[in-house]
Amino acid sequence: MKYIFLFSIAIYFTNGISAQSTDSIFIKKIYTEALTNSGCYENLRYLCKNIGPRLSGSENAEKAINFTHELIEKTGVTKAYYQPLTVPHWVRGDKETAVISFIDEVDFENLRKDDSKEALVKSKRKSKKFNICALGGSIGTPEGGMAAKIIEIHRFSELDSIGRNGIEGKIVFYNSPMDATKINTFEAYGPAVQFRSKGAINAAKYGAVAVVVRSVTTAIDDYPHTGAMRYVDTIPKIPACAISTKDAEWLSINLKSNPNSELQIQLFCKTLPDVESANVIGEIKGSTYSNKYIIVGGHLDSWDLAEGAHDDGAGVMQSIEAIRILKNLGYKPKHSLRCVMFMNEENGLRGGEQYAKEAKEKGEIHVAAIETDAGGFAPRGFASEGNVENKQQLKSWTKLFEPYNLHSFTGNGGGADIYKLKEQGSALYELEPESQRYFDVHHSALDVFENVNKRELELGAASLAALIYLLDQNSK
Amino acid sequence: MKYIFLFSIAIYFTNGISAQSTDSIFIKKIYTEALTNSGCYENLRYLCKNIGPRLSGSENAEKAINFTHELIEKTGVTKAYYQPLTVPHWVRGDKETAVISFIDEVDFENLRKDDSKEALVKSKRKSKKFNICALGGSIGTPEGGMAAKIIEIHRFSELDSIGRNGIEGKIVFYNSPMDATKINTFEAYGPAVQFRSKGAINAAKYGAVAVVVRSVTTAIDDYPHTGAMRYVDTIPKIPACAISTKDAEWLSINLKSNPNSELQIQLFCKTLPDVESANVIGEIKGSTYSNKYIIVGGHLDSWDLAEGAHDDGAGVMQSIEAIRILKNLGYKPKHSLRCVMFMNEENGLRGGEQYAKEAKEKGEIHVAAIETDAGGFAPRGFASEGNVENKQQLKSWTKLFEPYNLHSFTGNGGGADIYKLKEQGSALYELEPESQRYFDVHHSALDVFENVNKRELELGAASLAALIYLLDQNSK
């Protein structure tokens, strides 16, 4: 018994080591290919500089569809095609304006001599312009803008305790910073972003006329960060915008001395009728399980304030590059592989929903879905959603990824675009890049090509290719 | 026996867990303090923007000495002082120029009709300006510059095989890129940087009149990267400069078609007499082992092409911040702690040598020396030099660092400034930040404050404070 036991351990370890060795050799090839022969950085440059912002429904989104179709086709996939869908079409219009005006208390002292109302208004009123941007989906302000007093709110429960009397007719200013003590900045995103997404609904319940939300970023700077916001049919729709963190800090201090400050805002945004659009898909037919799919993807659309370089141009180019690497190394996958460029992640998720809907209708089995939508920074690992076996399997590959500085394999997560595949039994994976710089640029004018590093982008692409390879080799 | 055995394991684990728990609580405080209460990013801004480049011997280096003395004093150390030394004083002078001129072969065909020598020279000669910079320590060119044919070299052995006949009177162009397949870019630095440091010596042996070295960077761009080069007394001194990687690639292609191209270079640099300078030291007296030291440091001087933001303004500010954090948390160290701002790391190492010399003379015992000089990027771990126990001890703290995304604890390394302390028995440690972006900026005009991320800088400072704490708690 002891002998047999030891013998079986020996076999196990020999096979284990040999498989790991074959795997580690192939993975080394993947990283070398990515770091020496990749065009993904230059492709991203083209997407950013020659196409640019590509919000759903825009002409640029259409250009991005055509460009990425061309790119994925060039990798030599079995077929490249479009998956039609309709998307919402929100447009920002002219640049937003925001001006605060207030009676500076200091001046009260100096101007006591002349207390005529006219002199008071003329002499003591001060004003300051803010850097704001409309939130995606917001209605515009009435023509000529709107002005109201401001109430600062740090958590939703404050709205309930203040009640309608204190809120009605005012602009609600949500000022809840991201928690700087979270090491992974994504952990601080959820608690802060709720004011952006649900702030207008919750403020309008109490009669607020508009909301101004502190930008969801870890940086203190002058850039407002946009992002999706929601309305519900039962509650009045009110305009919603984001204010830069520097201006938010200034506003908060100002309101302490000047609680009667008045904020004048103008938003020119509106929602137009839905537009025909598409996901872009490249597919390599599997040799053994051709009816089973492993997919990798990012999203094509981006916010309109910059170039969507990290969010998610990087993810799209990494996904295409992962497929190119495997093709270029002559890898013949057992499962069918798909590279999916999802449309409309930012303000609707229609691409992800359409993909999942059709997969279900066609009875396609998705073994694994991988998303890359957390920036093109140096990869640190993968998060996952799945059963215990999926989680254990991912963790068992730790040693294979460690030489490439990937160490994080226990986090929970799957991307927004692939989330609907979970209910169809697919395991979900999400590339985890270094998170420190992500929210500096996220949804702001700073999300430009220059903030992406070539090697970091390539390392992410290689990590995706390595995960696809391991999933393909070890799944049934 | 079995019972006793289990019991002792239980004690071991209980103590282990309790110590780790106390440690992990304190380390959490360190990171929270760094991420919420640090001035190190703003201090770095001042060093970069209000002082700027600070090569040894320059006025700015003097200003940096005074500024950091003030900063470390403000943390509330027991004493802050200067450690005098003399430093070399090399100056760049005016901006360097480099122009290549060549007879374009294509033109030969078109100009056959008029084969007078004058027409040939006038019509077919083309030229292109290059982005170059003198290497630190280089002599200048003769007044009016110098011109010579070029020979491209990829490894030193080529010089030997080509020999004096092929090299004499020529400019040697070293074109050996950093190996892109190394995941840690520092592993690719050594093999590439030897051409910068020893290239002039090795080329002058065979009669070369100057050297042009491909910039040591992983990026392909227009920025030349400087850095120290050496001469020896027995071999003629020839001018040495670096060329941007884009120009290096262009030059290499050009030389294939136009091997007789002539390069005209002008360097205005020179070495002036040595200058009085200093290290800056802040010291906290230890409560138990006051004659034993744990030190942390970076270097004050920086190359003259930019602001020395990552190299090594970041390291200096992180070192000061590590001390500030410990002071601010009320930590009473058992060992004496020193924050050392070394002068002259870049072109002489006189600061490190002076520090080690005085430590030896005074019989100071250095338990541990920590350097941070690999950029202010997100920390990934620590490298070390020391005995087996030191290495094991560092590795035993892995679990304490993992929540802060530090995973690398097995690498060998200690910084250049602290290296001389090794022979006095000190264990050496070096902060290992993410390395992908470092050589993009290193020693070039790109090493500016804007390329440093606030949180990444602070996480590095916290990691240093945590290591100091653990070393202090666990060393005798």
C-alpha cells in the first residue's frame, strides 16, 4: 500500500512537472512574441489618434468597428464578422459651464459704510468657474441654464435625514471621495461611483433640481470625469454633472463660509434615437471541441472626453493581440476561440447582452470568457467567477505566471460585458492590471494614448494569450 | 513525545500568529498614514520644479542639500546634519549637435549625366540632424567639432575581430538594444549599459576618435539618455555621446546603404575642479541598540537633462517619508535609524563611499541598509544581499507584504550607495518597484515630476517604513 501510494505520487509529479514544463516553454514563447513582435501598441495609437473618442452611436464608433474587424481578420482567424445590435445615442453637445456666485463674508465688514442693497450686490458678489462635464445619459439644462443654491451630501442616508424641506429646489452636491486607503483602487470605486450612477434618482426624490457629483478619481486635479448615470421612469429626471476633485474641495470649503452660494450650470447634452451598431467577432475553429468556446474581449466604445486609450482601447488591442500571438505561434486550439469587441459597455451594455442572448439561442457552450477592461497597465493576475474547480484551476497555474510578475489569482470578478454568460455556466476571468494610475485617467480627458506604456500593454496581451492557452489545454 | 511535539508546534504558531498580527496591524497603519497624510509627492514637486536638475557640483545640488536637510529636520528626528565630502564637477555646456552627411545612392543614378566632382558633391550630399547628448564624464570635442566615418558595433568582441585597421580614425557607433524579452527591465540594463560605461575605453584602444552609444532604454523614441562613462589613464580619452533609439535605428539602416556616411559631432562638456558638497543625514536615536544602525536612503544628485524625478528624487522623498511615517505613528525604534541622502551616486559614488568610510572609522555597526533608487513606481517587493538568515528573514515576511501587492522577495541586489556597507557586515535591501516604465525616462529629458504617480510614490514610502519596522523589531 505504501509502495503503491508513493508510486502513484511519483507518476503524478512526473506528469505534473512535464506538463508544467511544456506549458512554461509555450508561455515563454507567448511573452517573447508579445514583447518583440507585437503591433498592438501601434494599433492602439491608430485607434486613439486617427479615430479617437467613440461613444456608442457616434461616427467614430462605426470607424472603430471597421478598423478592429480589419485587424482581427488580418490575424488569420477562421472568420471575422459583425454581430448587429442597436445602441443608445447620447451626445454631449457644447462644452458645459458652471459658475458659482457668492457674497464673500469678508467683504461684508469693509462695505458696512454703504448698506444700500444695490451697492451690496454689485460690490460683494464674487464668482468662480468650475470644471464640470455632463454625466452620460443626463438630460440637458433648460435653455440659458439653471441656477440654484447648493446642498453638500456625503452619503445617501443624509438625503433621508435632511428631507424634502432642505433639498427641494436645490442642487445636490455629492462629495464623497474614493477611499485612498484601499490598496486596489477598484475596491474604492464601488462606494464612490454610486453617487454618479444613482445620485440623480435619489436627489430628485426629494425635489432637487440637479446634481453635481465629485469626480470618481483618486487624483486631486482639475479634470472632471464622466460616466454613466441612470434615471427611473417614476422619478423626475434632473440634470447631472461631475465636477473636478479640486473644484469639489474648493466648493466644500466655500459652502462652509458661504452656504447661500448659487450655482449656475448649463448642460447641452441630449439623447437621440437609437442607432444600428455591432459587436465585432473573430473566430478560430477548435480542433476537438469546436462547439465549445473560449472567448476574450474588451469594449469598442469609449467616453467622449478623450481617446479611450486605457478604457478600453487597451483591452481591445490586447484581445486581438492575444489571438494574433496564438496564431503566429502556430497554436491549434482544441476549443473554438473568439475575440469579441463588445459595443456599448459604457452606457448600456447592449453588446454584452446581445452576445449572451445569441449564444443562448444558438446553444453555444461557453467554457470560459475573459475580459480585459481595467486599463493597459502592468498585469498583476486574474480575478475570476466560477465554481470551486475553476478557482482551484486558476490558482494551480500560479507558478506558471510568477515569472511574468503575475501573483494575484484569488480575487472575484468578471467583466461587465461577459457577465451575462455566467448564468449559461461559463467561468469568467478578468485581467487584473496594476490599479494605481487607472482612476487618474478613467472617463476623463486624460485617457489618452500617451498614458499607455508599450511594454505594459504587451505584457497584458501575453497574459491573456497564456490564460487562453491554459484554459484550452485543461478544459473539456 | 507526540503530545509534546504537537504542543510546541501550537506555541510556535500562536506566537507566530500573534506577532504577525501585531505586525500586520502596525503595517496597516503605516500604509494608511502614507496614503492619507503624506507630503512626499508635494515635496518631490518642489524638488523637481523649484530646484530641478542637480548634478554633483552644481548650484542646484547645493539647494537640494539644504531643502532635504530642512525636510528631514521637520520630521522630528533626534538630529539632522551634513556629512561633508568633495564631488566631481562635470558640466555639459551648450546643447550638443550631431549631423550625418552621406551620398545618397539613389541620386547616383539620376546624376550620371554630369559627373564633375563638384556637381556630385553639391547635388548628392544629404544630411540629417541627430538627437544626441554627451555622456557624463566625457571630454568635449575640439573647437568646431569633429567629423569621421562611422563603424557600427554590436558587441565588444567585434572590436577585437575588426582590429585597428577597421576602427582607427572612425567614430564607433555602439548599437546594442536592451533585451525586450526580459520581464524585469533591470535584467536587460547590465548587458546594454556596458557600452555606455566602457565603450570609449574599448574603442579608443583601437584608435577610434569618438563613440556614439545607442541610448539605454526600452523605448523607441527621440530622447537621448545620458549616464556615466569612464576613462582609464593608459588609454586616450575620446568624446562619448548617446543617440536616441529612433536615430540609432535610422543610422543603422543608413549605414547599410551608405557605409561612407560621415558624422559631425560637437560636444561642449568638460570637467571642472572638484567641489565641496555633502550627504544629508537625519537620525533617530534607538532605545535599545543605539550604537546599531538601520539606514534608508536615496541619492540627492540627478542627471542634468531633466528633473531627476524618478532618479532619484522619488527615492529621496520616499526615504524622508518613511521616517516621517514612523515618527508620526509614535514609533520608538530599538535601533538607531538614519535617513541618508547620498550625494554623487550618478557620477562618482563619493557620497556612498564617504558614508561607509566614516561608519568604519567610527566603528558604527550597520544592521541593515535599505536603498530606493529604481524609480517611484508601484512597489513589487525587495531585493537583498546578505547571509542566508537575512534572506530567509525577508522571505518570512511575504505574508505581511502581500496585502500591499508586494510579492518579490528573492532577488539579489542592494543599491550602489550602500554597497560598501556590505563588507562591514550590513545586510542590504533595495526596493523593487514595477520596472516597465523606468528606462523610458531614466537619465533623459523625460524624467520629470509629471511621470510620477502620487499613490505609487506613497506605496513605496510605506513599504520602506514597513521594512524598517520589521528589521528593527527582529534584529539584534
